[in-house]
Amino acid sequence: MINVYPLYSSSSGNMFYINTDDANILVDTGVCYKSITKGLNDINVDISKLDAVLITHEHSDHIKGLPLLCRKNDIPIYACGKTADYIKDLLDEKNISADIVKTYYGQPFKIKSTEITPFETSHDALMPCAYNISSGNNTISYATDLGYVSDEVYDYLKVSDFAVIESNYDHTLLDFGKYPYNLKRRIKSNLGHLSNDDTFFLIEKLYTTLGRNNFLLAHLSENNNTPDIALDTMYSNLKLRGISQDDVNISVASKELSTEVIKIC
């Protein structure tokens, strides 16, 4: 069994709580410490019971609350290679001690009996990763901040019972929005983010070839997307391909604190 709590998810801050049969895990801490504690309190989780924090990369919307979290709590922090080095240097500058565990792409590690496998993503960060998290017979994927879906990313997603996938921007909103040209180009690049259309093609492939049908859209841009637009893109395109909305379960993670739980069993 795996319980997924998408506490916060947007281009301004991300944090998920994941509970397995014997492990309590945070994925990213991209909100302030006050929001971290409120999120956990609202789902009745004692912060002292956390077994680990998994960090995907060093951008502020993924580590904003990490320094104060580490100053006030003794929780192991897991991150890939250069990301782990960056976090250690950041905390050292603030005279904060922490247990930083360096991990590597494609090399599984365990938190109690829960197996975690980080895998490489394409983003303009030091050593960005996504995670497959397995407990018992269930596996989930957490994959945001993807410039594109590589063959390796697809191979990890296709074994998941449930996938958290970035759906960052709508092409029209971005193209006609207020962002400067260089930022628009960065977002659309292979080191940027997935559009709604990119995410639809991924979901369609996972469903039509493997029958995967349980997805959560995450990391939506505050300025270049909305939950309604993202969902409409998915379901209207599925309908055009003759796929019923009832056959594919797609929801959207909230920017604001959510106490929703998604149970995978």
C-alpha cells in the first residue's frame, strides 16, 4: 500500500507526503517551514516521525523550506550527486548540520522496506531526478520538471501503478503571455518543462500500450496554465482518439494546501 498526499504543487512550491507500509517520506520541500508544518499537521503527521526527505533538484520551488526544516529536525535528506553537494554547501553556509545521503541515477536504495530508485530527468539544474517508489506490490512515480520525456523516463513510468507527471504550461497562454522571449524559450526547451500537449502524448502512450490509467498532473504554472485547461487538454484529446474519460483517471494537484489522499493498493 502507498498513500500519496499532494500537499502543494505548482511553479511556486512543491511538497508531497508519501506513506508506505512502514515509511514516512517527504518529496521536496519547496514551501516555507510554516507551510511544511501546517501541511503535515493538517493530515495528522508528526514531523518527528518522518523517515526521509527526497529532493529532486535544487531550485527554490523544491528546497525553499529545507534549511529551516534541517535546523529544527534531524531527518535524513536524500539527493542525487551534485544536488546533494549543493545542499550540503547551502546548509554549511548557514551553519546547519544535516544527514545528507548522496544517491545516484538508477541505483535503488531502501528506507526501511520501501525501495526508492532515482532516475535522470532533463532540466536546467545540477543533477535533477525523478523517483520510483515501491512498497509491496505497488510502485508510484514522481516525475516533474521535465524538458522532455526520455526513453529512460518512459521505462520507469511504464512500471508504475500511479504516476505524478508534470503538466506545466499551455502553449497559447505561454506564447501570448507576459514572459520575456528568453524565458519562454527556456520553458519550451529540452531543459525546461512539459506542456499540456507533451503530457497528453505521454499519458496516451502509457494507456494505449500498457493500460496505465492513473495519473496526477503536477507542477502547473501559475501564469501559463490552469487546472481546467490542463484537464480539458487531456480529456478532449482522449475523446478524439475514442478513449472514454471513464477509462483514464486524471486529476490535478493543487497549488494551495490540499489534504487529499490517493491510495494505491
